[in-house]
Amino acid sequence: MNGLTLPAWLTGQSSKALAAPLLIIMMLAMMVLPLPAFALDIFFSFNIALSIIVLLTSLYTVKPLDFMVFPTVLLVSTMLRLSLNVASTRVVLTEGHTGPDAAGKVIEAFGHFLIGGNYTVGIVVFIILTIINFVVVTKGAGRIAEVGARFALDAMPGKQMAIDADLNAGMIGEQEARKRRTEVAQEAEFYGAMDGASKYVRGDAVAGILVTVINIFGGLIVGMVQHDLAFDSAIKNYTLLAIGDGLVAQIPSLIISTAAGVVVSRVASEQDIGGQLVNQLFAKPDVLYITGGIIGGMGMIPGMPHIAFLLLGGALCGGAYLLKKRNQRVAEAPAPEPEVAMAAPEVEEATWQDIMPVDTLGLEVGYRLIPLVDKSQNGELLRRIKGIRKKFAQEVGFLSPPVHIRDNLELKPSAYRITLKGVEVGQGEAYVGQFLAINPGMVHGNLPGAPTTDPAFGLPATWIDAGLRDQAQAMGYTVVDAGTVIATHMNHLITTHAAELLGRQEVQQLLDHLGKEAPKLVEDLVPKVVSLSTLQKVLQNLLIEGVHIRDMRTIIEVLSEYGPVNPDPNELTAQVRVALGRAIVQQIFPSANELSVITLDSRLERILMQALQSSGPEGAGIEPGLADTIAQQAERAARQQEQMGLPPVLLVPGPLRALLARFLRRALPQLKVLSHAELPDSKTIRVTSLVGGQA
């Protein structure tokens, strides 16, 4: 049996793939080929079972995307009912003269048992069911799906930006980000498909009315003309068959329409519909008491059905009493006893152990933010900080020091502050249970809440209640929770102060890590060619200007080559930047072959070069009036670049790069200064503006 291979069509996966084509072929066959009455009974029973399965699945669905195939189910079920209508119509018109069981037992049962064999009652019931389905259920579900599709499309930019914010903060990985982006797109597509699929059900209701009318009039003509039946006998036989056929199709249609309304009208929650109904509709004893009293009072009015009203009123009051007792037991449950305070130990003499080292990175929080950082309460901020450090190490090239977290009662309850070597570098407020709606510059409308600014990037923002989250996303806001606000702020500060976080210990750990792969390369560099402090200074110079140091092999090779010639850290940094030019340009222009840059006016270049040659790179200075002009024009050019959606980059000759980078760094931290030697030969340059000044 080892060499036996089953055909592909016998495997389980292939069988599932064949289910849809076989169902379509079956429906087409029912429209073309005549079916016996027994086969009609089987298919009508299957249609009813399918509608019940769809309804129960929709009730136990937690979120709409769990039943993503529902629009297709609507189309298939509609076509199945229409195919059955065509098949049953053929049997009714050809065999209807033989009696009410000509089209099978199912149609006969619906024509006799449900409407008592009275075709007038059947017509009225059929019309009522059709009106309920067409006017009430289907129209409402279609309107909800239409509005849901519009809101889902409007909210897509905000949701995408929230995913990008989580990814940039290191709280999620690239795989999780792709999954969330797919879910956002699928949600919009689902509501759009449901909006269109609701038209199938409405069309099915209209088709059901027309088919029933055609069956009645067609049956009269066939019975009286071809089979010589009397008018009374013909209208009774064919009307009962037509109404039974219509009811058999209309009841499953109504069930599936109800399922469609349930799916599109539910609000996102972690519970199914049954759990939401019980927990929200019957959760307040006062409501049940008042309702029971009103129903019981109505039962005492003369002429009312006393037994029904009094029984129902008593049941409601009894349920309210039991619910209130249960709530009281929960509220009166004994709280855990506090631990007995221990006697204060005798104060010991001060020792050198009392001197605590300053934490390189610290996070202090107010008492209301403690749940975010408490491990026993599954503090989400702890996991996000781990993600931030991992992402920082992967992108920048070294492992940042751990973040020491502590509570600080001197802070406001919802405040936090971030410290670097014991000094505050950032602070803000975050409110647990609320969301920060950040205005990225393209929102439409304002939100009720406390206005503030995003602590990481200074964008206008508003703290809103959790119930306004979906509305804010639909209006174009980027909505994040309190933990994300703190994590994003910390990630921004760690990246900004990366050079200060790279101490000698981190540099030595970096060398040890590289030495495992290339031990000879590391041994020949430190301390034979350059000292550890020189290497640290070079790496810090790179980090100050936002250059990642992941490519340590290239950095060490450049230092090994130029270190013996000129050990000055600034000169070595310039050589390393040239070697890393391709990586630097890719970091700024991820996928562009044409680089749009700002350059210096030729006259200004000559003036600066003369000043540099006369005083040397360290002592070079810019005349105050000229410096002010350069700063203003550079700021204007950088702003124009950002408005065009381009990164602000100033391209200058190599000797001027370090001078202008130091000069413009404080006023324009977003402006990157590159030299001509750092640009790869494969890139083309497009000058967008000039910076010129007059001495």
C-alpha cells in the first residue's frame, strides 16, 4: 500500500473545491431538466435546512469577517430558490391536474397544513410574508450595509495610519501589520459586497410574487384548456400548488434576509448575539421590576387575559428579584485582607551600597497608569517596550539599555515622564480607558473631548471616550490607546537620543558580537589602529545625524584603512559616510532613482569654502548676517520639499558637509545634509531649490 496514491478528486481538500462547481451545475440542471416530485421534496428540504444553518451561523458570529463568505451565500441561496421555482413550476403546470400532491409532499404540506387548504388565506399569508421580507427586513439590511460600506471606506486611512503607528512603535511585527491591513481591506470589501448582495434578496422577493401569479394564471389556462377541468376545480388545484410553492421558497428567503440583517446590524464585540442580548437587555433589575409591574397591572384590567399577563408579570418580577440578589452577593463579597504592617526595622548606617547608579533610560508613571506597567495585571506597555527595543536594535544596529520603570506619586495621576541618565527628556499625560485621536492634517470634523497635542510629534489631538473610536477613524483621525501613546513617545525619544545611549559598554558589546563572526577584523582594529573612544565617537557622529550603524563590517574596514593616516574622529566619520553612502541614501529615499534635493548657490559655496580654508574645519564660522540668511532660506526650501511630499535634503560639497550639518541641526533637525561623494553613481539628481545668501 506504500505506493498507492489516491486520485486528487478523492482527497478532502479537492472535494471542498468541487462543492461550489457541483452546486452551480445542479442549479442549472434543475432549470433545464425535469425533476420528479420526490427530488423536489429533497431539494426543498435542503433549501430550508440551508437557510436555518445560515441564520444560526450569523447569530453565533462574533464579528462580520468571521462570516466573510456571506455575500456569496446570499447569491447561491437566491439562485437555488429560483432554480427550485423553475423546476416546481414545470411540475405544477404539467401534473397539477392530477391533484394537490402533484409537485411533491413538501408543497402539498405547505398548501394544506400551513394555510388549512384555503387558497384565499394562502394568498394573504404569502403577500404578508413577501411585504415583510421586501419592505422591512431586506430594505433595512441593505441600508445598513450601504452606510457600513461608506463608513468602512472613510475609516480606512485612519485605521491604516494606526497600524503604521503600532508598527513604527515596535508593538507589532511586519507580519501582524500585514494581517491587520488585510482585515481592514476585507472589512470594506465585505460591507460593499453586502450592499450589492442585498439586491439579490429584493429581486428574489419580486421574482417570487411574479412566479406565483404566473403559476396561478398559467395553471388555469392549462387545466381548463388542455385538461378540461372546471373553473372551480382548476383554480383550487393550481392556486393551492402555486401558493404552497411560493411559501416553500418565501420562508427560507425570509430566514436568510433576517440573517443578513443580523450580520450587518451587529456592533463589533467579543460576544455573539445571544450573549449580548442576555447581558444588555436583561441585566438591570429595576427595568424588569417596572416592566413586570406594568404587565401585572394590565392583567388586572377587566376584559384583559388575566392569566397570561399576571404570569408574565410575576415571572419578570421574580427574575428581577433573583438578579438583584445575585448582584448584592457579588458586591458584598469580602475583599482580600490587607497584609499586617510589619514593624519598621531599625535604621542602619549609610554605606556605599546606598549609592544607586543612575538609570540610563527611565520611565516614571502616575498611579493611574500603573496597570499599564504592572506585570501582575498583564501590563501591555511592558510588552510594547520590549518590542521597541527589539525594533531599535534591528534598525539602528545596537541594543539600547533596558528601560527602568517605576511609579512616581509626585506626578499627576495620569502623567508620565521619560528620563535619560536621570534627566527628563520627555513628559506627557495618558488616560487609561480613553483614546487619543490624532489629526494627521486631513480630517473632516471635530470630536468632543479634551484637546491636546501628540507628545511624540506635536500634532493636534483630542482625548476621546472609547465609544467614539470608530467615529473618529471614519473622520480620518489616527486613533491610539494610552499605552500606544507612551510607547510611541518613548520610541521617538530613543531614536532621537541614540548617540547618547551608545556608551563604551555598548560599543564593546557590539565589537564582541561582531568578533564572533570576524574575530581577525576586530582584533586588527581596536586598539591597534584606533582606540575604543575614537570608535565610539565615530559611531556617535553617525547616530547624531540619523545614520544607522548596522553595517559594522564596512565601518570597521574603513577605520582600518584610514585610521593610521588620520585618527581624527571627524575625518574618519566623513570617510565612513562615503562608504555608507548607498545605505544613507536608501534610508532617506527608500525606492527613488531620482533624488530631489536642495543645493547651495555657487556664490555662497565660494564664500563658505573661503571661510573654511582660512580658519580650518574646527574653527570655521559663518558671519552672523549670512548665517541668518542661510537658516531662513534653508527652512523655506525644506518646507517646500515637505509640502511636495519629498524628504528635505541639502546637497553640498564634501568639505562643507560637516560645517553645515552642525549649523543647521538645531534649527532644522528634519533637514539631512549630504555631500556629493556620498551619492551612488546609479542615482540621478534633480535640484528643486537653491539656498543663496549675500555676505
